[in-house]
Amino acid sequence: MPHDVFISYATEDKRVADAACAAIEARGFRCWMAPRDVVAGMSYGEAITKAIQGCRAMVLVFSSHANTSPHIPKEIERAVTRQAPIIPFRIEDVPPSDALDYFISSVHWLDAIGGPLDGHLTRLADAVEQTLAGSG
């Protein structure tokens, strides 16, 4: 069964990605995250590609770590190619690298900088819910 949301994140941001996943799944949506949802014996590349193909939206946990990840631009490009909505969830006040800026400069960002993370996660879950309601 396909997942509703693919969560793209750098390994260093796993704590925030896990919290985002929990907030979204509490609304009844299924999230896909590596390594949690990679089936044993399947290659990471294949698992990620299939998950992005099957998702209805992508959440990007954006930080300086995401900026330097060699994998995240590839994931974003796959989502853009599929015309899946991307919701950037910025947890650090850094500008996107050129590779990411090319794909996400035209979409609205959710800033999760300052204040308790829980409030930002609620806004993220709201945005995901609204996005998925509009995607059919």
C-alpha cells in the first residue's frame, strides 16, 4: 500500500524527522522514512525510488545538513518530476544550496526556527493535511 508522505531528511536531523513523522501519522496519514520503511534485502536506492513514486507529497526537513547531503537533491528531483507537492520544513536559518534552490525556491516554506518544536509540528501536520486534501 502506498504511503501518503515521503519524509526527506539528513541523518543528522533524524530526531526532528521522527517527530515530524509522528505528528503527521497522528493525523492518520502514512509516512515513509528510511531506514524505518526499507524492506530487508531491498537496495536503498530502489526502496527510495519506489517510495517517492508512490507518495502523494514530500516533506523536506531542511537544514545545513540537508543542504550538503548528496541524496536529498536526488529525492527532491524525483518528487518534482512526479509533480508531488513538496513541503520544506526549515529547522535552521540557512539558505538552500544551488542544487536545492533550483527545486524548492518557488514553494512556501514552513519555518520551525525558534520556539517549541511541538507548535511547528502542529503547523506542519496542518499543512500536510491541507496539501493532501487538495491532491485528491
